[in-house]
Amino acid sequence: MIKGIRHIIFDLGGVLINIDYKLTEQAFIDVGITNFAELYSQMQQSAIFDKFEMGQITREEFISSMMKMSPTPLTEAQVLKAWNAMLLDFPVRRLQILQQLRLYYDLFLLSNTNELHEESFNNILMQAHGMPNIGVFFDKVYFSHRVGMRKPMKEIFQRVLDDNGLKPEHTLFIDDSLQHIEAAKALGIQTIYLEKGMTIEDNVFKNQAPNP
């Protein structure tokens, strides 16, 4: 752990919840949107996804847009199932780590997400662990679709710092996207980049004692 840290900002997908973008890609290919990989990936995405992540269009508008992309008719249920396919599970060890860290640090969540995914990952959390929403583990949560900004915009990082009176040198940001890490570094925030295959339980907080 980096010395002098008092506040920790976590990313969500790939850091706390396991995700697999390929599952959503394949699901949309299966229902007819064969060029989905060109439209959406972890690194970049087309305007419709950016707008949805920043709350600039409604869930109904997003679903309608996805239906129009398909050469064959799609139902709303098919779009929802395919879109949420990437969201997998919250390993219990990660949730235990959050509970323990909160005794010593201010914890924040900063995620590029959207209304449909928020609903889905909270359902996953409730069904698997009996927790009503991911916010119970944090002092404050920042979702891109709720604040109208997304990473790697410097403004969203500054918003977290300013809202909570955080000094960047005492703040740690953990993310699995290098472009997000670089944006945080530019503001003086301490960072840990979770490269492919790394996890917070095995590579960052390995010595954190499990709950009894």
C-alpha cells in the first residue's frame, strides 16, 4: 500500500465486479448485430454508448437505438439480456476487503456505467450477497450517468476531490483502464493500475486479513 493514503477511489467493472465484454459482444452477434465489436469495447465506443453513460439519453432511447442496429427484429428483453451479459459476479473476498478498508480509509466508487447496468449489478449483489446496492460499501458513489461526466474526463476526478475535500497526494485511485489511470495521475492522484490478470485481493490487498 502506498504511504500517506487516506482516501481510496475504486473503479467498479474489472476491479470489484468481474466482467467479460466478449459475452455481451457475442450475445449481440447472436441476435443479429454482427458488427458490435466495432461499436463498443473497453477502449472506445460509439456515441450512443457515450451518451447513455453520461445520462444524455434514456434507457428507452438506448434500447430503441440498439433495436434499430439489428437487421432482424429484436425484443426489449433480448437487448437487456445481451447488454447485461458482461456483468458476472462480486467475489466475496473483494466485498470483505471493502468492509475492512472502510474502517481506516474514506472509500469512494467512480464508475463509467449506465442506468441498465446499475440496476443489473445491484440485482446481482442482492441475489448473491443480500446487499441492496453497491453504495453500502462506500462513503459516496459517483456513476457517470448520474453526474453527466465520464472517465477519463479530468472534471469527474476533480468533482470527487472537490466534493469531499480530498487532497490528491493522499488519494489512491484503482482502475483497470490505463487511460483512466493517466487522467488521475495528471491531477496528482496516486494510482494503481490493475493490469490484465491482476486483482485487488491477490495483488493489492493480499495481506488484508479475511473477516472471521
